[in-house]
Amino acid sequence: MGSFLNNHKIAIISYDYPPETSPTITNLSSYLVGAGYEVDLIVGELVRSRSFNLPKVRIIKLKSAPLRYPFWRYLRNRFSEFMKLDKKLFCAQVKRIINSYECVICIEFWSLDAVVQAGYDLRKCVYFSLEGTACTRPFDITYVKRAIAGCAFSIIASKERGRDLERYFEMPIDFEYVPVSIRPPSNLQEYLNNTHEGGALKIIHSGYFAEWSCLSEFIDAFKKIDVNSEAQLCLHGHKTGAEDYFKNIVSKTRRMENVYIDLSYYDSERYLEFLSQFDIGLALYKNYINTTDWDNLLFSSGKIASYLWAGLAVFTNIDHPDTHYPPFLFIEKITTENISCALEEFKKNKHLYKRAAIKHAKEHYNLDSYMKKVEHRINDILA
């Protein structure tokens, strides 16, 4: 991989998946730019940061909203007719520019649908599935299968997730496997050196405030732990689309002096620096809609990748052979006793968990090591 320009134009289209909160999209863009491609990131709107930017990546915001975005998003999410109009406007703008690209990477099926509607040659498309079947369910399944099969290839986080999708669609899919991962940070040594000696344990949940995050259950159990006076809990993230759940979390933690909420947005570099202040990151999940999208999450979690690269132990209920050893603190059920035991285990050897976190990140969550084969296949499209 070199830094030369090869004059090939690639578009990454993300209609309704916010790139500013996705390590996969930001690091994918960074990798392709580093490989010499000219990369445009085409989005509908930026939800977390209107000033979001990536070095050497042109971000094209296709403004589909005829009204101020927060109000338009509210209408779009509440009423199907506004959603249909939003998609129609986005597709029309994609159609005007799509043919200037030699390869298009579609983040989730909403984006692939826009490309199909624009009449673009799917043999030059790559379908990138991050959320499993969820984004395909609003569409006719025969149409979805035909569109995915027409792409040059697809990308998914793991073989297990790939098998889930193949079983759902009842067809083989040509996958490349790229875990939700990060390019190695340049200041990695700083994170290794940032070990907190003494004082309160610093725990963080960073991500979406939503029912599937198990935050409500964790807080209920955490507040009963004797050690919680020696542990601080930061609840960091965003509440877009989950305002009612967020209000419930605020209510639960209002009188907890050792819990605070941070809704700040951090860009990729500042985000890892921010995380490195903590000891333990929460990565708890609940399959609240009973689909396979919530299975096999270990390599599909942006927060796990970020925690590990920042040197944090990961507190999780994902049952996997890896999660029963450092850097993970596994609990099967979210109970006061299980949380207390896990925290005591961590306190015995913080350094062990930090070293294990960085080692695990290098071995399993290094985007560069997975992208070489993807790059080769993109070059086949461009040939």
C-alpha cells in the first residue's frame, strides 16, 4: 500500500448510517485514501457533527431535507410518507453524480437501494453489511437478494455473521470478512503508558443510549454495589432517536454522585485519547427484537474495537471463547454480585488487562490486516 494517487475514484455511500459515529466508515475511508484512491464519502446528513471531516476525503452531503434537519428527521422517523420522500430525494441526487465513480461501496441496504434506483452497474458495487438483516427488512426480499447477488462482492464482520445472513436469504453470498475495526493509532504508546494507579475505578459506556445497550439494567445493579463509592461511571454517547430511553437513564442516575453523563462528540483521534482516561468499557447487549442481528457481536461492535485500542478492559455479556479471558470481564447476567466480582477481578491486575487489550486489538481489530484482500478485489473491479 502506498501514498501515490492512482486516479481511481471510489464512492462510499452511507444514506442513513452516520459516518461520524462509525469507526468502520472512517477507517475504511482512511485506508483507501492511503492506498492512493480518490475517495468521496456521500451522505444524507451528519447527525452528530455537522463539521465532521476526514483528511483527504471529500464529504458530499446530499441535502434531501426541505426543512431544518432535526424537525425533518422527526417527521421522517414518525411518518412513512416522509421517509419515502426523503429516500426519493436522496436517490435522485445520487443518480446525478453516481456515474463519475468507478467503484461504489454501499453501507447498508438503504445505500445499495439508492444505487440500484440510479441504474448504476452493480458489478462495480460492494455491499457492506454492518447491521445484518435489519436494514433489508423494509424491502421485498426477492429484490434484496437480487441486488446483493448482483454486487461484485459483499463485506461483513465475521464468518458467523455471514452464515446468519446466508441462512436468512437462503442463498450463498460472496463475502470478504472485515471486523468492525480500527487502523492502529499513531500515539499507541501513550495509551499503554496511561495506567491509572490508585483512586476510583473509571468505567465508561460509550455509544448509543438505546434499549439494547442494557444501561438501565446495569445502573440498577451498579447502584447496589458496595464498591461503587470507589468507582466512577461515565455515560457517554448520543440519544438521537432514543430520547425516551435517555430520559429514563437520566432519571435513574440523578442522585448517583459517582455517575455522570457526557454527550460530547469527539473525532477519531480525540475519541481514543478520551477513552484512554478510563479503566473499563461497557459493551453490553440485549437481543430485544429476537433476530440473528444480535448474535455473534464480538467482531461487530465499534465500541469494543475502540475500547481495546485505547487500552481498556471490556465488560461484556457476549459469550464467546475470547471473552472468558483478559482483556474481557464476562458476566452471563447483569446482577450486582456478578458486576462486583468482575470489578474485584480487574483490580487484582490492571496492568494485565491493559496489556491484553492492546494485544487483542493488534491481533483481531486491526483494519489494515483485513483490507489487503478487499483492496485486491476492488482492483479487480477497476481493472
